[in-house]
Amino acid sequence: MKRFNQYETFNFNRFELDEWPYPLHNHNHFEIIFIHHGSGIHCLNENRFPYESGDVFLLGPEDYHTFEIQATTQFCYLRFTGLFFQNHSLEWKDKHWQQTIEYLFHGPYQSNGSIVKEAAEKKRLDHLLTVLLDEYDNRKKQFAEPIVDYLMRAIVSILARNIAQQGLSVNLQPPSHIRSQALEDILLYVHQHIHSPEKLRMEHLSAHFQYSPNYLSIFFKRQTGESLQQYILRYKLKLVETRLRYSDRSISQIAFEFGFSDESHLSKIFKKYYQLTPGDFRKSMLN
């Protein structure tokens, strides 16, 4: 499969096509794709999603996709690596923003197609994108960089709000069958509170969702094929992997952030799943 690499931390462009010229591919970066106008099919991770004006898609580095254009389409692409949030203003490094970024970019919302449904939200995003494109094209002007930064945060906030309002799935590998709303609520809650281990204990979860611990365990495993605690651990490890790839935080800091008792505890569990210690994994990403 073709892999496209981007060496800039951030890139933004808008282009119009009658026919998609690129093969099925993935990337080394994140993408937010806005459909300014047009229609067709977005072929994403072996799913086929009809698209129309105003639709928005989120893609991570390992997602693979292509488009089948049915009516002339204008695409608006925001492409950025994990370093974008590290290299810009201190506000991005704030705990609130880091959790918002994880919530938005490290859950597979791709399984749901466009993440923006309401016409009013699509209109807001279109206005912001118009200003963002103008500032990006004239980024040598005074204050252009902080304006781009603020506009990006506004866009990220709107996208996160739409995901939260829709209760979109956060499962790492969603099963192909249609899940119940109850499961969607549980997965969303886990994702939102992944930094609060006390809220992810079985007794707390069962009380919050008003199920007995035994019923909650059986229900979750029947729906997903794995235990709730196993899912939580896998999701934590996925976020640990992201931290190791895209942040300069120490392994002990990462261990503390995600509720591991210490660096040794994290290393032991990480090696079980990745066959590498966190330190060796980070070194392998730098080579």
C-alpha cells in the first residue's frame, strides 16, 4: 500500500477535483478532511461512506483511504504530525488540551463516517476554515501564527463537541455488528475518564451505569469479545504508545499519568503487548 509522508508539522490546502488521482494509501500524519462542496464515496478502512458538502472526516496515521468522486468536489485538508501540538503555544500543552486532543484524534471515529451532522456546525466550520486558509497563506504577516493557533483550537473544540454530542464509538477495533447504545455510552465514558483510574474501577462503573458488576462484565464481553478491564488496559497502552511517539515526557511521567504504579509496572505490561520496553520502543521510533 502506498504511504504518503509529510515532513512539515502542519500543512493546510484546498483543492478541487473531478477525479481522485491517488491510490489507496495511508500516511505518517493526522488529517482532518472537510468537504467544501461535492459528493461521492469515501472508502475508508474497508468501509464506504457517502459524502456531501460540509462533511468532516478524521484520519490517523494508520488509516487507509481513497475517494470515488461522483460530483466535482472541493477538499479542504488539514495535515499535521503529533509535533504540531508540541511545537506551538503552551496552551496546547495544558492538561485540558492534551486530553481533548487524545479524545479527538485517538479514537476510531472513522467507523462512523462524517463526524459533523448539523448544518449550523458545518457553517461555523466553513467560516473558520476560510479565515484559517487566508491566515495560513499570509503567514509571514505579523501575528499570523498565533491567529492560526487560535483558529485551530476553535476547530478542534467544535469537532470534539460534535463527537461528544453524538456519542460516537471509541472502541479500538469496533466489531462489525451494530452495537447497542448502552455499549456506546460505556465506551465513551471510558474514553473520557481514561486519566482517572478511580472512575474506571468496576464498582464505580457499575454504580454509574446502574448495572451489577457481574452483569456489566458479562454484557461488555458479549458485545466486544473482551473483558472491560482488558479493553481499558489496551486503550491505555495505545495512548502510552502515542505519548512515546509524539511527546518528550519521561516514561515515569507517562506511567503516573495513566495510573500505573511506577515506571517498572508500565514497562512490564508494555513489554508483554509490544515485545519492547517503553524506552526501546521510543528509541525505535527515532531511528
